[in-house]
Amino acid sequence: MTDSTADAQAQTMPPDLTLQRGSIGALRAGEVVVSVGAIGAVRADTVSVELGAIGAAAAREIRVGPGAVGLLVAREARVEQAFVRTAVAQHLTLGRGSGAGVVFAVHADGEGRPVLDWRGGVVAGTIVGLVLVLLRRLR
């Protein structure tokens, strides 16, 4: 790698951020660590949350300790004693005391339980669609 290539990569790489006892509306960074805080939306290489909340997170790797995430999109995600409303991941681990509303994952494991996985989502969507079709025909 040449010096100019390394300089260009260093300039495009967003800075890292550690948030303690605070909140941020939206953010893009290399590595984000949230401790007793909240972020509305974050896009980063890695995200770690302990005793915090995130509205939406997109990252290569996401780790959630005690806390909550609305929408999680990641290659690797680990959730421990936390709740995720919607998870989209290549590999998702739901640890003890964890839950997820809707899970779309290639590989999902761990002790936690999703309320609805992708197969359940297909069934629920089909049922809702049939009910809507029947209601329209009754009108």
C-alpha cells in the first residue's frame, strides 16, 4: 500500500466515539461504545451497547448488553440480557435473558427466543393477506 492510499483511507475512516450518560440523534463512526446512553440512529464498523438504547443500528459487528435496540442490521450480532425489536443479521446470538421481536438471520443461536422468525413472518403475512382479501370481498 502506498502512502497516498493509506492517507486516503485514514481520511475517509470516521472517528471512534464513546458515549457515557448522554444521547445523540444520529451518528456515523468507526467504533461506537454506548454506556448508559441512547442513540437514535448509528452506522459504524462496530457498535457496543451496555445499559443503553439505540433506535436503529447498522454495523459489521454489534454487541448489546443490558439494553434495547429497535432495528439491528449486522453481519455478526450478540445480544445479552437485552431486547431487539427487529434483527437482520448473518449470524445472531441471543444470550440468556434476551429476546427479539422479528428475526431475519442466516444463523441464529443461543438461549434467547425470537417472538417471530422469518418462517413465522411468512405465515403471519400470508394469514393477514388472506384476511384482508376476504374483508374486501365482503364489502
